[in-house]
Amino acid sequence: MSKSAFKPGNMLYPLPAVMVSCQYNGGVDPECKNPALQGKPNIITVAWAGTVCTNPPMLSISVRPERYSYHMIEQSGEFVVNLTTEALVSATDYCGVRSGRDIDKFKEMHLTPLPSREISVPGIAESPVNIECRVRQILPLGSIQVRGIFREVMLWYPYREGEEQRFFLSPAVSREEAVKRADALTKGLFGFKE
């Protein structure tokens, strides 16, 4: 069987989309031109997110420096990764194509800022799992200036204990498998048997 060769590229698809909440920490945000949005948290949809290390627990996200959320994360050194569900598909899409420079995404998508337990940036109350993170390193990664933001996980918790969660993982995962994984995640099993 012959195979075709392609130029180097990232072919790891599909990727799960997450909603990352962030907020400028203190004072007047120089990137925010709308006075009504000063000091408000923002949400960016990120599809390039993944595990970096288990001990200490760390994960990474890729955010372009020209994105409005980038400077918020860089300045505050904190953000929250909010897992998505089928009910959050529309908000996940909207937060990925609209800029927080122009609109309050929490307000427009009827989402509720959830005070975090270990950091100052709020999570999203409607998300079943909120992962509070502190930036550990920002690493330039190439010609398109995508930056990998490696963060130490400070705390993660399911928002609604005891409720069945259906995570929007990817089209390649069946509904039954998604429920199984979500159940394992909320119990801390991560796919392993009890």
C-alpha cells in the first residue's frame, strides 16, 4: 500500500474546545477601549489545549498574542479552563468568533461568572468542570507566533456534585462514551475501574 507525503502539519483532529475565562488584574486595562467593559472578565474559546504533566498537574493552551484575552492572561498570570457541554455549544462557538474588546460575552451568552476558590479570575458557573490555573511559563512557538501557555493547575472541581454530566468532548466520541468519561472524571477515576 502506498502513502502520500504531506508537508509538516498538526493533524491531531478533532480537538475538544474549551472556554477559557480571564480578567485583567487591577487598574485600567490599556487594551480595552470600551469603558463599559473595563474590569469585566472575558471568555475565549480555545481548541488547542492539552495535558503537559501530571505531577505537578499542568496543562497548556495556545493563544495568539493579538487576541484580546492574551494580554489579560499574561498580565494577571491566571485563568480558568471551563469544560463545555452540549448545552454550551452555542456559547462556545460565539465566544470563539467575537472579541471581548467589543462585547461582554458573559452577558451576551447569559453565562454566570463563578468566583474561583484559589485565584481571582472567575470561572463559568454553567460549565460542569472549572480548572483554575496559574501561568507558569509563556513560550513562543513559531512563525505564526502562537504561544503555549503552560499553567499549573491550582484546583479543579465539578460544579454540580451528584448531577449527571455530559461533556462535549468531540464528534469522534459516542454519547455513551462521553457520559462514561464524564462520570469517571467527576468521581476522579479518569477512565480506570473502581
